[in-house]
Amino acid sequence: MIKINLLPYREKEKKENLKHQIIVLSGSLMLFLLIILAVHLYFSMSIKGLEMKIREADAKLVVLNKKVGDIEGFKKDKKELEQKLGVINSLETDRLFPIRMLDEINMLLPAKEAWLEKITQKGQEVRIEGMAKDNSTVARFMKSMEKVEYVQSVELVVSREKEVVGVKLQQFILTCVMKQGI
């Protein structure tokens, strides 16, 4: 005998299988949405933290740039001050040079045989004008000037005979180039 089952067990099974699949699918979807939400929150928090660090770094950068500007100003002031000190030091070392030079010239000038009329200085060049008894006196004076430590070179510009109160004398003009830094 053939038995026929009239109960729709396959349809019931299909419905239960469909319910089960819908529950699994909706559970998976809910889990997926929760994971996406968690990832979104994590990245949002990370972005906020990084933005806060960027704002702090920018604020610190502004402070440091101000300090760098101050340091650059100090370096500029220091450089100007060093230049001023250099000028002062050079003036201090050169302050006694004219006195030493005149004293040296006075000591080298042959007494009662020559005298000076004019001394001018332009930069490193000193021009000496004077009168001497004869050419040999001028030559001795030039040789002794060449031996002075701060004189680089001595050159005779003019030497001519001139009569003064009936006496024949040698009028001379010398140029001396001074060494730098003395």
C-alpha cells in the first residue's frame, strides 16, 4: 500500500530554512554594520587626535618661529656690534700711529742738515715735503726711512735746487707707502 503524506513538511522545512537564512543574513549584516561603525569611530577618534596634535604642533611652530626670528635679530645685532668693536679696535691700534710716525721721522731726520715743511697722509700714503743741505742728506734720510718697520716703500718724487736767503738748498718731496695693519 502506498502511503501518501499530505502534510507539507517540505514547505515547512523550506520556511524554517528561509527563516534561518534570514536570521543568519540579518545577523551578519548587523555584525558587519557594527564592525563598520567601530572602524568609523576608531578612525574618527584617530583623526581628532591627529588634528589636535597638528594644532599643538602649529602653535609650537609659531612660538619657535618667533624665537628663530628673535635669534636672527640677535645674530644681526651681534654682527653689527662685532663690526663696531672691530672699528673701535682698529681705531685704538691706529690711534698712536701718527705720533709714532712723527717721532720716528723726527729721529731719522738729520739734525741741522734738513727740515720738514709739510707732512700729509692720505690712506696708506704719507707725503713728506722738506728742505735739505744737499742730495746726500736726502738720500740718507730716504735710506733710514726704508728701514722703519711700518714703511713699505719710499719714493723720491721731486728733488730740485732752491736758493733760500742766498744759500743753495735741495727741496724734496717723498712719498712713503705704509704697511697695512700697523
